[in-house]
Amino acid sequence: MKIIPLVQLIENQQLKSNLPNIAIGDTVRVGVSIQEGKKERVQPYEGTVIAQHKAGLNTTITVRRIFQGVGVERILLLHSPSIQNIQVLRQAKVRKAKLYYLRDRVGKATRLKS
């Protein structure tokens, strides 16, 4: 019989099971829970996945979008309770694991092949 450490047991209970397959280059819409005073609402954050870090409970994705002409990147913890839902809107064919080169590009040059 294999003995599982207590920390690993607790982490396994926290994992979300309804996550879609997310790949680098995908355009995703993530519903992030925002608290304003005593009210709580879900704010969609839409952008391109430029990096992914797989580490069990600590799995993160970096999502990049252009907001008012400025590039904004956000690192999202996938199994966090503040993440309500994730939708994959578009999938792109890319040949790199990290798309940091998109930071230097502007306008149509940021498009990825579907």
C-alpha cells in the first residue's frame, strides 16, 4: 500500500475537475470573481495564453490582452477559488512553449494561425 503525504491528500481535494484543455496560443475567456465592497461579481478576462506552468495545484497560465492600447498580462492560478469558469474561444497552431515574442509586436502582427 502506498502512503500519500497529508499535504498531497489536501491538494488533491482542492483540484478542479471541470477545466478544459488549455494550450499555448489559445484565446480564452476566464471568469474572475471580483469583490467590490460587500458585492461579488464575475468579471470576464479575455486574451491569448502566452505561457503555462504545470505544477498540480499550483498550475498557472499567463494571459495577455491589449487594453486601451497597452498590453496587459495576468498570471492566473487555475485551481483558485476566484476563477469561476474558463472558456476556450479559439485555438491556434504555435511551435513554441512560450509566446513572449508577442510582447514586441503590435496590431496585425500579433495574430496567430488557427
